[in-house]
Amino acid sequence: MTTTDTTTPHDAAPVEAGAGYVDHDQLTRAQKALMALSGDVARQLAEQHGVCVRPLALRRIDLTSGKVDVVPVPCGARREDVCKPCAEKNRRIRMVQCREGWHLEHEPIPDRPDPTEAQMQLIAARAELHTAYQNARADSDDDECQAIRDTVVVVDDELRRLGVTGRLEPLDRPDRPAVKRSTRRRQDLPDLPRRPVEKRTLGRVFGNKYRPSTFLTLTLDSYGRVDADGAALDPDAYDYRRAARDAIHFPKILDRFWQNTRRCVGWDVQYFGTIEPQRRGAPHFHAAIRGTIPRAELRAIAAATDHGVFWPAHDEIRYTGKDMPRWDDRTKGFVDPDTREPLPTWEQATSPDALTEPSHVVRFGTQVHVKGILGGTEEAGRHIGYLTKYLMKDVAHAAGLDDNATERQREHHRRLVAELRITPCSPKCPIWLIYGVQPKGARLSMASGQCKGKAHRAEHLGIAGRRVLVSRKWSGKTLADHAAERAAFVRQLLTATGVRPGYAVDDGPFEWERTKAGDPDVPTRPALLLRAISERQRWKADYDAAQLLAGAPTQDRSAIEEAA
């Protein structure tokens, strides 16, 4: 007589940690489900050590020794739901960048040097070649034109090698010049003073001692009443169309705002700003401004700033469902599905004769928050943290659309996303086809009314570009420069204290190659992750030892925080 085991997986007791040797073959599926996965353990350990949890495998070739190995390289993700260590690293670099440029006491970029004799000689030679090219084109001498083009390429390379930067005049002028539209101020906007812009980026000094700076917040106009969670009280009365268009064109009005600011205040204003969503889903802008600007002037500039979008009218959808424009090989463009008539091209629809008024105008709201900040204070550090607070989250989660969101919030978000999906995001957007206009650079692969741009995705809420906007003369450094400074700080500390790294430090030069799936020398991702964790543990031990020898407190923090 056989005995039947009637124990179900739900009756199995979990295996407690530290219970000694466990024979996994004797465990039920329910018991195994209550145990930690090795991949989860490695991922959590990597996050604790600040190691990328999804490293990329790149082949590194040492050009000095010829050694070839495959090393883990951080993925560089910006969002914590993708890779928290990489997102945190990016946020900390941005904090350093903001801090270094906000309260400067000297100009970050020195004056450019005078041109050298060799540079001027090459420019003179290029001028002669430019004239010769125009004469050869007039004579239709194609061989001479090609020879001059080849020579100009060599001259331009030599100019770059001698330290000449900036745009070099091309030999061939563009086939179609850019359309210039009037920038004359609208009559319904207040006038602003216009002062000559001085060549300085630093603000005023008060009392021969204090040089305060500014924290600014700009918001968009209201589209309807919302509740405390940012959801529309009356969705039918809320202007979702204007909200979607304002979100897509928000970076443009920010550019116009800074142009007006520099002309109004009379000096080269520098800023570090972040675009974040409000609870209602509309973007707003936080900016750290070097120097002080009167509150009244900033409010006046915001009120006098607008951006006109000179795009074809896109208020009425002409094509829906299966009756979409189709590609015609004969005309190399899209045609009407019934009449087979070609749709207007982008150039035709945006010509100055056909488009005399903007199809949409973006304006700021009345809420303009301005606050003075002194450098080196706790308040300055708190505002730097506030500027970079939401950089690790996607736009929708930063707006509060998470597991705790109310049903009204979700409906508000759904209607905004629905409007964004039928709002063109650029001149090349295929959504133009549903409005009867061929997008710029139309091609066969375009799907009518379907665009893969980030502006239309639910997690971006129309904010498709960069979340961080930094002026050119903010700190005089790029993000790569800040990362190199952090690495140099660690190297200098190890050298000054005489600590020799416990792992080989390869200085290159290196040549990098991408690996392919199936390459026999490429380790698995878990193996790459374990290698990265091992290297970080050894690096941390060396760094702590150097801190002890230097007399610094060995706290649980990274070199990024130390260098900051």
C-alpha cells in the first residue's frame, strides 16, 4: 500500500536564515519562493557599494602592452528605476556643478588670447581658396571645385590643430536659407528696458563683502481649477490642448526668457536650472542665478516674455482610423487616400505667405518666485538639493503619479497623455500627417499619426528634452571635466598618503570596442557585476586607508561627496 503525501505548497514552512545546511532538492516550490535569489543579493550589494547594477561589457585594448580584456562599464542611466547607483552618481555630479558655479568670485572663463601669426596666415589662405571656389563654380569647373574642397578640408584640420575654434564658413551656401520671422514685441506685452550687455557674468557686491545670488522659479499659466493633488476639478473645462502644447514648447520660452533677461539687466546672466513637473503635470523651472536681479525686473521680464510657434494649424484632425495618408512612390511623398493629391509639404505649409500668425503662443503664469541666497550657507546647500531632488525620477513619478495616486489623478494624467499623443512634437513628427501636412523630411518608414518621440510617452508628460539646462559660462567646465576632477582628487589623496592601490591601475592609452552577443570572451552579466563589486570593495579599502593617514574622518561616503 502506497502512502500519498497530502502536504500542499502553501502548508510548507519557510526556511529560516542561518538554519544550517539546507538540501535544496528536498525543498518545495513554495519554500524556494520564500528564499532570496542570488541575483537580488548581488544587486542589493552593488547598490550599497555604489556599483552599476546593469554594467555593459566593453573590450579594452591596452595600446602600450597589447593586453585585451573585457571590463564592466557603468550604464550611465539617469533614472533610479533603471539603475540607482548610476542615477545617484549623475545627481551628485550635477550638485557639484551647481555648487561650483553659483557663487563664483571670479570669471570662470578667461579672455580669449590674440590670434597667432600662423593662424592668421591659414585664414588668409582659406580666404583665397574661398574666392577661387566661387570663381570655379561660376565657370562650372567641377574638377577644380573638388580639388579646392579637398584642400579646404586639410586647411580646416590644421586650423583646429593650431587651436582655432568656432564655425568656419562653408564653401557652399545652403540651398534654402532659413526663414526669418519678425521678433517685434507684441502690442499686448509690457515694454522692457534694453541695455548694452557687459562682458561680465558676476553679480554686484554689497557692502564690499557680500555677493548674493538668486533662486528663481517660473511656472506656466493656469488651464483650469485643480484640487490639492493637482487633478482637474472639472476635466471637461480643463484646457488639456493648451497644457500639452505649452509642455512641448516650454524649453523655447525659457530660451526667450534668458535672452530678454540679459538685454534687460545689461550683463551676461548665467544660470543652472532644472525642469520639473508640478502636481498638475505642467512643467515649471527652478534656476540658480549667479548674482542678484531685482524681483520687480524678473517679474516684468516673465510677464513680457512669450514664444510664438509658427507651425501649421493643428487644431482639427483630418484623417483618422484606416483613412490615413499613404506614401506615393511617384511623388516621393504622402498623398490623400481618396483623391491621391499630394499633401502640402512642410516648406509649403510654413512659408511666410501661408503662415502669417503663430498657431500657438506660450506664456508664463503670474507665479514668479524670487529669493536671494548667500554662498556657503546652509540655505544654499538646501536649495542645491532641491534643484536636483527629482532628477532620478521620471517625470510622471515626480508629478506624484505613483501607487498612491487617486483615481482623479489617474484620469487627469490619462487625458493629458491622450492630448500629447495627437500634438506634434517637432517639424519631423509623423503626427502632422493626421492634420494633412507632410512632416519635414517625410519618408516611407513614417507611420501616419504615430511618433516614437519621448514627448508623447506617458512617463515624460511632454518634457522630452534635457531636464538640466546650464548656461555656457556657468562653471567653465563640462560634466566630463567634473568627473575627471573627482578621479584626480582620489589619485592625489592616494599619492600624498603613500597608499598603493590593491589592484592594478592601468593608465592606457586604451582603445575600446563594442562586444557582440555570443562572443566567447564576454562574461555573463552576473560575472561582470561580481567583478565590479570586487573592484569597488578594494578601492574603498584603499580610500579609507588614505583618509586615515591623511587625518580625515572615515565616514561611509564616496569620493564624489568628499570632492564636493
